[in-house]
Amino acid sequence: MKGTKGRRRFIDYPRQGRKGLRRWLPSWRQWLSAVALGVGSLAGLLAVVYAKVDIPSENALAGQEATVYYWADGSQMVSVGAVNRQNITLDKVPDSVENSVISAENATFYSDPGVSLQGIGRALVTMVSGGDTQGGSTITQQFVKNTYLSQDQTVTRKVKEFVIALKVNNQKSKREILRGYLNTSWFGRGSYGIQAAAHAYYGIDASKLNPSQGALLAALLKGSEQYDPGLSKANHARAVARWKWILDRQVATGKMSAQERAKYRTFPEPRALSKPTSQAGQTGYLVDIANKFIKADTGLTDKDLARGGYRIHTTFDKKRTRRLEKAVTDVRRDTIDPKRRTADKFVEFGAASVRPKDGAIVALYGGADATRHFSNNADTTAVPVGSAFKPFVLAAALQQQVDEPAAAGDGTATEAPDDPSRVAADKTRPLVLRRALLKGKNPPFVQAGKQIGLERIRDLAVASGLRKESLARLEQTFPLGTSAPSAVRMASAYTTFANGGLHTDPYAVSALTHDGRPVPGLRRPTSHQVLDAGVAQQVSGALEERGRQALEAQGGTAAQQPVAAGLTEPGDRMKSAWFIGSPPAGVPDLGTGPGTGGGVRPGRPPGDGDGNEPTTAVTMFRNRPGAPELLPMQDVGGAASGLGTTIPPKIWSAYQQAP
């Protein structure tokens, strides 16, 4: 019989007649067969999926429910209307606008099969790796996503988008697809579709858009949150660059002549941002703050929220918000008179109340009217906080004694200190800072910054709730309050002193659902210990005495309105005035260090509050609309107002007394 030794195998692997590594390396034929098998399998799978996936019915964006915002008590605050969209035919869209969109989004639109293999490959890779899933889609794919699918960023949805795009490309003309795309795309400012966008940005019908305006609207398709020039300076710069690129791109693709391009050198500034009348007064500011927290926690965008169907339960207290608005309005009427004093022109107020117990934002004042004054004064980070920052320096000095007792000379050091005079200075520094805080003196705080370390002060302020990006450079004057945190963040940071050193980040939304189902990702912040409880009590003690001084200076009494308060001083010479008032807690007299004999003041037992009385920050400044720099505060409210520093305490008092 013939042996089987030389019989060839169906798959020669490991390879016969080869030794070492070559035995395990596939031949070129095997490589080619594997690739062919893979391509064939993928093609077969795609064919099966193509046959099984039908083009679904159009999703009805125009029929979506409105998004409803609720007060903390469950009553409705405002209903943000259904999707703003007006369908139009392509004969109502100028060719120049079509060219801008195609040049910007999909230059091969009229010749491609409706899908981009390279683009979908990138999208799948970024989805798997957790990166940004947007970008890389053709106009047809984007039309399919807008018209037939959800906005979920999943592999399943992306595969469906790919298959349906192929079918749509085979069943619909390119003109039909382009019309659908222009009518369903999100342009920002609450507008879906080119017609609604033309009105939102330029107050005209789409048919009247010129090539320059069309180029800007095409730029918005990349993401209105980054390219709406009215949202921020950074957005404006990005929008201008993208607008120029789109015009130049049309020249490169033969859609516009160089001579025509030369006509458009001036950026087509859109109209100012506006809000619907339903968001008048404080409502628009409340909605803005709520949306900000939603987007930060869940990853939802303005585009997602504009689709409607959300139920948003906020932490805002209806009565407190109205009391705060009334307090600002009444004090403004009594103290600010722009007709009589030029210095009273362009005066702005902002305020926010945060509950120490859990960080809930219960009230805010963002400006006179959200439909007329768009920037939220309670959330702005352009107003220096002045001496209201000094309590963080005092807290850092006290906390240093807790963290480094040997440096404070408490007798526990194992070695003799190198500089006994420095030990004495470290030990008495809090007393010096306390006196300087009460008398409005600056030099001790500058000196403390050098000795404690500016980084230590900054880190404590950040741990207490201030945003690092809102803090000033670490220079000699840093302890004097050159930073510009928002009123929301200042109120939140001061809750640390009122809450025994515990801090909870602020939040504005307690529950979020979409079509009746909870939206994942919404975060309820947890508390963490920032300061030693004894340190927090001692800072509160100093602030309560400072608050008594401020209220007595305006005719009130501490017995009537006890408050632990930080505030700006006339000597700050800042272009702002601040008052941050906290509910007073049981506080000790300031001794030589935490736990060294300071006792609770008579009549104020520790823990007598329930954590529900909020800490409130009030800020006042002057800003000419459209101008980046703040105006001086000299003579604001009259010479007796001390650069306006007496006005925020009056607002706080009126807020506490308002019915």
C-alpha cells in the first residue's frame, strides 16, 4: 500500500516542509484566501442586513412634545415649545446656500453612493474607544439619522444608518435627499431646518439669504454650540474661520468664482440672541442654569433638548426666587438713579442662593429680564470678588495649624524649630487675619499669601467649590480677591463654612425623564470634608461678626438679622461690590487654634439649623452692553454708598424680609 506521508492536506497549516518561524507564517495564497473569505463574509452579511432592514417611517419631529421645567414643589415653571421647523422646497433655497452646505458637509454628494466607508469606519472606532462619535457622515447619512432614526450614538444605530442610507440613495433622488436634509438639520437657536434658521439668525426667509449668510448657516451644521457667533468670543472666532473656509472651499470645488468670493470679506453678523416671551423675567436664566447642569452630567446637547419630550424637575424654589427678584428690584429702585447720576448707568445685579445641606440651588437672579438681557449675571465669571475672598485665606491659615501642628508650636515637634519667631507668627497669624478681616486691611493677607503659599489658598478655594478656571493668576494680590467666580459658585463655597467644613457641589436638577423614562447620567453630588469642623466654626465666627458690622452700618441689628457674611470693602477699589450671607451656626470665639479653648457663643448652640436656610451671594457691577471691560464704581448709588458696597447688603436684608 502507498503510504500517507506525502498526502496534501486541505489546509496546509502549519505549513509542511517548513521549519522554524516560516512553518507558522501563512503563505501569500493563504493570506489572499483569508482576505477573500473575510470580504465575502462581510458582503454576505451586508446583503442579509440590507434585505432585512427596511426604510422606517419618518420620525415626527414637528409632533414632538414640548419640554417642561418644574419648580422644586412640582408645579410647572415653563413649557418650552415643540420643535421649531418649517419645511420648504428647494426652489425656495438659493443655489449659493445649497453650494455652501454641500461644500462644507459633503463635496461628493451628487456622485457618491450615499455612504462613506471611511467615515463610518472612523465613527465605529471612536464609538468603541469612547471618543467623539460625530463627523464623517455623508449628507445622505445625516438625512437618514435626522429623518428615520434616533440620535443614539451606538454601533447598532450606525449600522442601520449605513444600510438605510444605501437604500434611500437608491430610492430617492439626490434633490429629494438634499431637501430633506436642509429641512431636518439642527442649526441652533431652537431652529430645525434652513427656513427656521434664516429667521432665527437673520430675520428673513431662506429665499433671501445671500451667499455670505448661507456660508455662516452652513458652518452651524458642524455644531451650533461651537459655531454660533452670538454665544461667546471663542465661538465668534471659530465661526469666522469656518465661514471663510466654506467660501474658499466653494472656489476650490468650482461652485464660486474667485471674483464672486472677493465680494464677501465682511463677516455677516447675525441678529442678537433672543428668548421666547415664555422665558421672560427670571425664567430664562433658570432654564439656562438647569440646562447647563443637564449637559454637564448627561452629555445631552442643546440640539437634544430642543427635540422636546423632556420633563425636568429643578431645585428652584418658586417663593424664594420671587422674593429675591423683588428684593433686587426694590433696592435698585431706591438706590440707583441713572437719570440723576451718570455713574448709575449700566448697573447690573446678580445673585444666587445655595442650600448648605445638599448643594441645591434654590433661587437666583440673573438680570432684569432674560428676553432683554441675555447674559446670566448669577453665572458670569467676569466680576472680581475682592475682599469676599479673604475668608478662604483665613481658613487656609487655620487649616495649616490642623495639618501641621508642629509648625504652629503646639509642643509636639521632636526637633527644635529653626526659627522660633516664625513659629510664633504661624501661631498668631489667624488672629492677625481675623482682625484685618474685620477692619478691611489688606497687607496681612498679602503677607499670609507669601507665608502660607498661594497654592494652598487656591487649592482650598477650589475644594470649597470655586472653579479653578475662574481664579486669577497666583500673584501677590491673589489673596485680595482678584479672582472672578460666579455668584452661584461663591454662594456654594461659603456653604462650606456654614456646614461644619463639609462641601457639596451645587446642582439645579433633581430628576430628568424623556418620554416617561429616566435619563441616565444625572448626578446628585455628595458631600466631602474640606475643612476641619473647628476651622469652619472659627471662620463662621469671624464672618458673623463681619456680618453684624455690615448690617449695623445700614441701620439693622444683628439680633434682628444675624448673618455670617463676607463682602467687598470700599478700600478694595474693585469694579464690583459683593455680599455673601450665610445662616449663622454655633461658632466659637477665635482662639489660638482649632480645639484650643474657643467656646460656643451664648445663645447659638451648635447645629441649631436644619441646613435648609440658604447661603446667598449678591454681586453688583457696571457693564456697558457689548463692552468687555467693567466700568468704575465711583459714585454708584451716591457718594455714601462706598463704591456701591452698601447696596448688596441691603439686597440681602430685603431678601430675608420679603414676604
